[in-house]
Amino acid sequence: MNQSAILLFPIWFPAAAGLLLLVLPALRRTAAVSLYTGAALALTAASVVLVSLRGEISFPLFSLTSRLPIVFRQDSVGRLFGLTASVGWVLSGIFAFSYLKKEKENRRFFGFYLLAYAAVNALAYAGNLITFYLFYELMTLLSLPLVLHERTKEAVLAGLKYLFYSLFGAYLALFGLFFVYRFANTLTFTAKGVLDMSLAEGNRGILLTAAFCMALGFSVKAGMFPFHSWLPTAHPVAPAPASAVLSGLIVKCGVLGIIRVVYYVFGADYLRGTWVQTVLLSLSLVTVFMGSMLAWLEDGLKKRLAWSTVSQVSYILFGLFLLDPTALTGSLMHTVFHAFIKSGLFLCAGAFIVRTGKRRAGELRGIGRRMPVTLWCFTLCALALIGIPPASGFLSKWYLCVGALHTKLPVFSWLGPAVLLVSALLTAGYLLPVTARGFFPGEGEADEKASGEEADRLMLVPMLVLAALAVLLGMFAGPLIRSFSALAGQLI
């Protein structure tokens, strides 16, 4: 047996487990569903770890045509995304066991939760552009039920908005894919690009347009302006565990698509100094500032966090579009750090909602007396997102700012760090008041004792782990920095 076939396990196993969960009538009891899902998540995550230890391996599945094979391959970027997604997916799933325990039938949620996990793993291990595109579309369809789960009018409208925006972005990417197919030597992801320069030399204009359409198309999932508004619509109506994976992990599928397009299809050298780089950098900075400002103005806690995601993911995009190795290192770090930080923040928000029924930040005054551990987890994640040393967010933002200064691009070399600094101040302005009012409510507040209102263990453990990761990954970041710096050197 081909030992590279182990690549298929993190994809087909959760897909099969999710399908069985949806169709088997025997799996109806809440406890049975939770046990079944927990085992499936654990086995899938273990297989991702085993695959990561195998180095660069590939497994061709079948071919649509002679030039369109469906291939799975693990490289450094795929390993990074696969491991990050698995940590977040498992922890959010554990949280969901408690969050959804009062629902009479929760197997529909967990069935699609496993299916979406399979699709995200397929994207991480996609070996070429056609494989990535097929599973990118499938990931959208399989994650849609997570948004629709509540089946309210708001959830349906939010789900449709998520679907239409995602399909529009995918079609933009498909437009570019046609031209890549025409002017590339191969569709297999290759560091520094795959274009056939003898064919591309006289078609630079259309190829730059194709690159822009593909980057813009994948940026829809990443929430970049002007196609960002699905995030603050979809995330607040989804259950908190779904919001955690949507905001922390699924948006990173758009980031992964941009990394593949910019660094593995066209190449940084081909795009550096072009109008494509200028426009994309401009859009990313607009998104960073706009998202932070709207989060600061928003009182609904989950919607505030969704606007925060709009801003923070564009930190990553800004670093990617700088086409600088230091900035790329910062983007890769922020991809991992933000996944854990934002998942933790959404889980904390979910714990507040399920224990108190309060959904607005202004209603959480004095919550630290009743839910001190949850609020401490929220606070640690907030400090990391702001970029307070030694928490993780400080390092990634430092590398992004230094990378911007290294590029010596007109305007962007100073405007980028300035916008990131303003955004960090706004982030402090919309996150720290929750902590301050939660622990120090002020005079006139009832002196309520913490009488069993703290989240239970199934909720607390994921929040504690994510809060610990948000801090410790910044304190012991040496191996990550060396790994990401080496990867950035290979791509630029």
C-alpha cells in the first residue's frame, strides 16, 4: 500500500463520520452524539499530527483531464494550516458539547461540523490549484449549515449572504484560474510561481488582471473590503462554537488561497511593484482601520468580535501583499496566533451568553464576580490581540511593522505601521472595557456572589487552553519564528 495514502485519512475519515452522524437514526441521544463526535475529532486530529511528521508527501487521487489531476500534497504551508485548524476545531468541538447539550437533537450541527473539518483539511493538503478550488467551493457549502443552525429568519438571511458572497469570490478566482491554466507550466503549487514566461511575456496585462481577480476572490472569505460585510452578519447568528471556527479558522481558508495564488502560482517577483500590489495593499489597510473602528462603535459582543476579525485578518493580508520575507513571517505568525485568540474570544462570548443570556458588551458589567475564570480567559486573549508583550499578538505585529519599513514602498512603508498602531489602540478601546467593567463595575452595582454561574468544565477547558496558547506562543516563539522565517525565505 502506498504509505502516502495516509494523507487521505484526515479528509475522508471526518467526512465519513459526519455523513454517518447525519443519516444513522441510532445516533440521536445527546450523550451518544457527543461521544461519537469527540472520538472522530480526536482520531482526525491525531492523523493530522501523524501526517505532519511525515514531511513532504503527495498522493494523486484521479485526473479530470491529463492536465487537471486531483492531488493531495503536504508541504510546509499545508502542515501549518492543518495543525492550526485541528487545534481550533477540536477545542471548539469540546466547547460545543456543553453549549448545545440542551438541544434535543444536536447531531445535525456535529455532522456538518465534521464535514466542514474534512473540507478544511482537504484545502490544507490540496496539491494543486484545481484541487484547492474544488474543495474551496465544497468547504463553503459544508460550512453553510453551521451559520443556518438556529433556523431563525436572521440565520437564514445571514446564511444566504455568506453563500452569495462566497460564491461570488469563488467565481472571481475561477476567472483567474482559466488564464493560469493557459499560461502556466503546471497547476501544481510551486514556490515562486508556475508561469511559463515564454508564453506570459506578451500577456502581462491579462495575467495581472487574473492575479488581481484571484486574490480579490479569495479575500472575500478573508473578509477584506469591499466584500467583508458577510462576517458581521453571519458570525453573530451562528452558535458560538461555529462562530469560533468561522472567525478563527474558516476565514483563514481565504488567507491560504491568497498565499497559494501570490507565492505558489504567480510568484512574488512577478507581482512586486505592480498596480496589483498597490491596490491590494490599499484595500487591506482600509479594511484594518474600518474593521477596528466599526468594532469600537459596536455594542453587540459577537458582532464586535466579528468586526474585529475583519480588521485582524487584513493584518495578515497586508503582510502577504508587502511581498517581503519579514512581513511574510509576521503574516504566518498572525495566522496562527489570531486563530487561537479569536476562537478563544468567541468561546468566552458564548459562555457569557449561555450562562447569563446577555449578548451586549454593555450588559456584562460585574460579570467578573460570577464568571471570573471566563473573564480572565477573555482578558488574556484580548491582551494578545491588542499586541501587549509578551503575548503572541505583539510578535506578529512587530514583524509586520518591521517588514513594512523594510520594503521602502512609497507611502506604505510608513502608512502601514501607522494604521496598525491606530488599529491596536482601537482594539484596546473595544476589548478592555469589557474586562474593566466586568471586574470593576463601580458603585451602584449589586454585590452578586459567584454562585455556580461559572461555565462548566467542558467550556472552561477549551477557553483555558486557547488563552494559554495566546500568551505562551508569544513567550516561547523561537521555533515558530525560525520555521516561518525559513519558509518565507523559500518563497521570496
